[in-house]
Amino acid sequence: MLGTISIFSVMFIILAYRISKKYYQPIDKIEHMVMQQKEGQNSEKQKNTAADISEMDSIIQGISNLIGEKNKYQEKMLIISPYAQTGMLHGVLTGNMESDSIRVLTEENYLDLIKPYFIVSIVNFAYTNLPEKPQEHQQMVSDLFKMICSIFSTDELGLVYYNMDINNVYLIVNSENDTSMDELFYQIHRYISESVAEYDCIITMGVDEMKNDISTLQDACEGALHALDEMLINGRGEVYFHDARQTDALDYYFPKNFTEKLVRALKKEQKEEIRLMMADVYEKNWTLDGTPKMYHALVDELHLAVVKSIKEITDLNTTHISVEKIRSFATLEEIFQYYEAALNSAIQSIRQADEEQTQSGQMEEEILKFIEEKCCDPEMSLQLLIDTFNVSSKYLSIFCKNHYNTTYLQYIQNKRIEKASELLKTKQYSLSQISTMCGYTNQLTFRRNFKTVTGVNPSDFNE
């Protein structure tokens, strides 16, 4: 009996082990799902975006379904699920949800944020000259941040990073405690600055407040972006920490008649006047010591004024000039320099358009005179005009439509028949002579065209 019980006990233990191994290892299940997704990407690269997002949702749902299993992984599972969701957040932030979301899981980064506290920062690279090979440079940046994560990580600290684009990288520090980490970020800033010194770029960092709820990662990313926005006021090359200022005061200085004065300066091509106007707005607002929110409101009004003034003067000569709003991080000084350069460029473009219009007007007068003088010349043709004035047939087609409201051939035919009618009224020339005098080398063509235009044969014209 004892032997039988022992055998059944061993069999039960083996069976229990096999079942637990098959059904109670959620981490393995996650990896299995991720590998399936990764293999599916390699074999089906042509899937559309909607399908990829649906597959990502199914992975997240699969992870969520595993949370209820009671085993030694349950605590990690509660951390993994929201962090997997942040993979989708990162995809949204980078504009590439599918590949980045899958990469977050595939590289097993979902196990990185397992400590209770974390801080999100964003590192901005401002290049004097953009790298000649952006992809290779971005790989260098990735290698640099891998090194940073390795050097600065300890038993109490964990670091992970995500490339947002060639200019910005998210760096997250995960900590066992909530002690201040200001000095750590200063050290990282110095390390990065020294590492990329040869690339002639300025490193600026924005650092959010410490948080302890992984579900607030999106808020933390936005907090880091707001901190980085301090460069608008204080310039590049610094580490900026989250500013708790909540003021909504937007009392910036902006002249009421700024747009009208700008239009007058543009029309008169007064570049120095424009420089003084821009300097006045910049300097008076700089002394206000406002928040980034206030300065963004100022920049919005400045952008609107510049666009309106350029539109008003370009509407007069049909020249199209587009001024895009700055989307990347920039200082207030850089923004004002950008708009001043845009205004100067508009002056140059309008001047060039006016010169071209003047030249075009002179050439049109020459074409009109040439056609009038040569319309009854047998050698006159569309090709002759093209060769003489170095223009295209399309240009001449539009030209005739604008000036004659008809085609080139129809206009020439009408002019020749008009002259033939005048000659017929004199009764001094034969039809053969009139045909030749009007540019026709074939009398049959002359007769046919004459009847088409006048409705009668040339021989019956005066009857």
C-alpha cells in the first residue's frame, strides 16, 4: 500500500510539474507571443498599419489575461502589463507605433522598470551642421546610450533609453528609493557632451519629477518635454528640471499695429526697419522673465503676424511664399532670427518675382509685335516663335489664350483672311496674288480657310 501511494505521489508531482510548466509561466508565454509576432513581421512585411496595431493589441490583451494566474510571476506581471502599454506610448511619441512597440517587448525591456521609482528625461542634440550620414550617426547615439545605461546602472538604479528621432532621446532612470538624482543627470550630461564633442553639437536635457506609478509614464514624458522647453528662455547646453510654476499669466508685449508696420516695411524693402521691429519685441519680452507658456503664446502671435503680412504683399504679385512654424525645440533668440530671416527672404523673393514679371512683360510685347508683323509671312509658324523667343509650345498656347482668347493657328488664320478681305475690296489683285500676299502657298487652302471664316468663297465676296 505504501509503495502504491509513493508511486501515485511521484506521478502526481510529475503531472503537476508538467501542467505548471505548460500553463503557469506567463513570462515564457509573453516571449512566445512576442517571437510569434516577430516571425510574423519577417514573413509578412507587407501588412498594413491597421493589422499591425491589431496584433499589438492582441499581445497586450494576452499579457493582461495572464495577470490573474497565481504563481511566483504574478508580481512581475502586474508591472509588465502597464509597461507593455508604454511601448505603444513610445510608438506614438516616435511616430512609429508598430516597430517600436514590438521592439520594446522583443528586447525584453518590459522587465527593466521593476523598481518602485522612476524619472523620465529627454536629451536633445542640437547640431551646428547635420550629420552627413544620419543613420550611421543615429547608430552611434544608440551605442552611446547603451554605454551610459551600462556605466550608470547599479543595483539600486536601472537606466533604459528610447530614440525619439535624430535630435532627441528619452532616458529613464529607475530607482529603489526617491532620493534626489540631480547630480546623476549632471554627470550624464557631462558624459554625453564630452562623448560627442567631435560632432560639434550642443547637448540639452529636460528632466521630469520623480514618479512611482508606471501608469503615469506618459505624463512623465510630457513633463520632461516641458522641462526641455526651458531652453526657449535660458538657452541650450544646460540640464533643466521640472518647473512647478503653474501660472497662466500671458501678459507679453506685442504692438497692436505690428502687422501693419511690417507690411509697409516689406513693401518698401526696409530690412533694417524689420530688424529693429523684431529686436524691440524680443528685448521687451525678454525682460519680463515669463514662463515657456507665455513665450509660446508670444511666438504664436508673431507667427500669425508674419504670415499675414507676407500674404498681403504677395497677393499683389501672385508670388507664393510659405513660412512654416518651428516644430522642434529652439531658443527664443533662434525663433526671432528665423522669422527675421523669413521676412528678408520674402523681400528677396518678391523682388525677384517683380524682375521676372518685368522681363516677362517685355518679352510678351516683343512676341505680340513679332506676330503682328509676320502673320502674313509664309515662313511664319509656331516653331519659328519657339526658336526665336526660346519658349515652349505650352507657353505660347497659354499666351495666345490670354491675349487673343483663341489658339495660335486660329488667330493667324483670322488675321490672314482679314487682310485678304481688305485686298479683295480694292479689286486691284487677283485671287492668286491675294493668296500669296496673305501668306498662303496653296490657293486651295486659301479658298477653304476664307470660306470657313467668312462663310462665302473669295470669288463671291463682293457680289
